[in-house]
Amino acid sequence: MTKSELIEQLATKLPHLLRGDVELAINSLIHSMTHNLATGGRIEIRGFGGFSITRRAARMGHNPKTGERVSLPSRYATHFKPGLDLRERVNHSREIYPKIKDL
């Protein structure tokens, strides 16, 4: 689902709100979440999951085109840990919709 699909779905479910207001709310939510993570915070949405920032150590990698080894600096990465409710719903949907390919 893309952001525009999410906005469209919410605007349809909430016809008393203008589409522009729904879009503003989604954009504000994403901005707040991004700002919180960028400043070292953590986000926890009960039943859905939590977002946090982890530090990845510097390492040696390789250029896939040339095979040359390159030094990759340490960096921060966003980590998502799904909540119990989300994990259970995803696992249950796999039983209902077995045509979804295993990743």
C-alpha cells in the first residue's frame, strides 16, 4: 500500500473529512514519526509494533559491478519490531490466503 492509497482509503472510510484534511493528517503523522526517530527517539504503536534506530558498525563490502572491496562507514538504520497482534494477524492471513508466495 502506498501513501496515496492509504489516504484514499481513509478518505473513503471517513466521508465527513475532506480528502485534503486526511492527507494533511497522514503527512503530519509521518513527519512527526520521522522527526522523533531522527532525534534518537523510539515509536511504539500498541498492537502494531515499534520503530527504533540501531547503529550498524563499519564493515568491508564490495562493488557488485567490479567485485572491488570497499570500506563502508558505520551508519544508523531504522529497525521495526512487529507487535504481537500484527504478527498473529499476518500469520492467520497466511492460512486464509495460501496463494501469497513465501518470501
